[in-house]
Amino acid sequence: MMPSTEDEEWANKLARSTKKKCRHKMPFTYGPKILAIAAGDCTQTIRASTKYNVGDRILMYSWNGAPYGKGSSWVNRTTVEVTEVVFIIVSNLGIEFPLLYGDQIFPWTHEWVDELAAKDFIDPPTGIELRKVLEKYLKMRSGEEKHCQIVKWKIDPETV
């Protein structure tokens, strides 16, 4: 079967992703994760994006009030360096790891998805709860698929 235009575009983005190193800003608004990131315990996140690359630096932050609200400012600033990027597809059926496992979908009840939820500091740490969080934060519609990245990092040694 020939790849779709969308698959080709995604493959092109993946090919480009190994070439450039960038700086990004990444806000966090999911409560259970904010303190874990600030403490250095949480070292990954799932984002609906294909822009992050190994070696990129990210300024992570949360808010002291409502995000983007009047009088609210950034707090818990942490700069990290991306160490690994895993491309995934999120759908109502589960998570695909196309570059690792092809078309295999790991359902939300699979133990690997539960493990992913725990590493992402989802509360409670289950695949079912991860699905709820991703549906909310990725603004997913029923039946929709989203191309995402699992972004893993370490504290940027240049900022410590």
C-alpha cells in the first residue's frame, strides 16, 4: 500500500528533525506534573507536535495564576535538553509507535500505556486516565488521530 500524502509529509518532518537544534518554550498546566517537573522527577511529556529534536533546549514553566491571565507570571522555570524523541499516533483506540512497531496499536488498557502514564505523572497512573488527559489537552474529537511526540529530557547542564 502506498503511503498517504499525510504520511509522506510526516516522514519528511522526521527526516528534517535530525538536522537542526532549536530553543523552545513549553508551558505546563497539568497540576500533578508541575511539581514533579520542578523537582526533577518527571522527565518526559507527550506533545501534539513534530517540532522537538534531540539536542534542542526547552524552557519549561508553569503559571502563578490562570495561564495567560492578567497579572499571572511564569514560575517554576527549568531549562532542559531533549535526550530522546519518540513519534506516536494517539487515537481513541490507543497509541501507535509507527517507527518502532508499525501499525500495531497499544490499547489504553495495555501495561505499556500504563507505564507511559506513570512516567508522565498522570494521576492515577493508568492508560485510561492518560487517554482522558490527552483528549482534554490535545483537544481531540471522537475518531480523530493526532501525531505526537514523547519528549524526554535531562536538566540542561549549562543552566545549573
